[in-house]
Amino acid sequence: MAQTTWLTQEAYDRLKAEHDHLAGAGRAEIVSKIDEARSEGDLKENGGYHAAREEQAKQEARIRQLAELLRGAQVGEAPSDDGTVEPGMVVTALVAGDEMAFLLGSREVAGGTDLDVFSERSPLGAAILGKRVGESASYQAPSGATITVEIVAAKPYGS
């Protein structure tokens, strides 16, 4: 079952372009590499052939991942800057006493940044979803411990 993922229009367009390239010109490029390597002879000892086939498998997996993500995407504007935690927000919070900043949403929204990302369906994400700056929540960690979270800031990603 596909999960809904919130994406900005920019993120959706970027992912759609990647999907279209990989499913079109990208596939043609990899088929060409495989054919070229195949023409080099014995496939058992042909490193180029095996590398191209491995690259093809990774590319096909990415095409499937993108297709599933795009199929279940909810495209919209960035959330409003009202201090309420929702998907698409960069949240600064005191988590078990330590301050951390992260994006609530999908890794795909964050693009090439090194920002940590938590899904709104994760224990942390579910606990803080809808909370406002200054409010606290708690969730149960996999270890069984109860973790307290206080929202320090919540700003739309990219602002």
C-alpha cells in the first residue's frame, strides 16, 4: 500500500525529472553499456558487463522507488510559518534534553542537504505533529524508554 508523502512542487518536479530521465535516456545509456561490454567476449570474466548489469539493477530499483513515491505524493505549498509542526517543517527541539534540528517529512524533500529527516509516521514525528513552539510531547523509544520532546522552533523548509 502506497504511503502519502508531502512534497513541495519543486521537489515533485525534481523527482519527476529524475524518474523521466532514468526511465528514458538513462535506460538507453545502460543498455548501450551492457551491449558494449557483452561484445568484449566471455561474460563470466567480463567485469565491465557485470558492473553494467549491477548498475542497471540499481537504476531499475530507483525508477520503481521514484514511481511509487510520485504516485503517492501530495503536492502542495510549503506549510505556513505559524510555529505549528507539520510535514515540510524544519523543527528545532529539545529531545531528551539535547537540542536537535531536523526536517519532518521525506528525505526526498531535503534533496542534497545533510539535514536529518524524520517521517511524520515515526515515533518522534507522530508525537510532535500538530504541536506548537513551546509545547512538549513524549514518545516511547524502541528501548522502551519514554523520551520527552520540547518544540523550540518550527520553520518551513527552505525559508
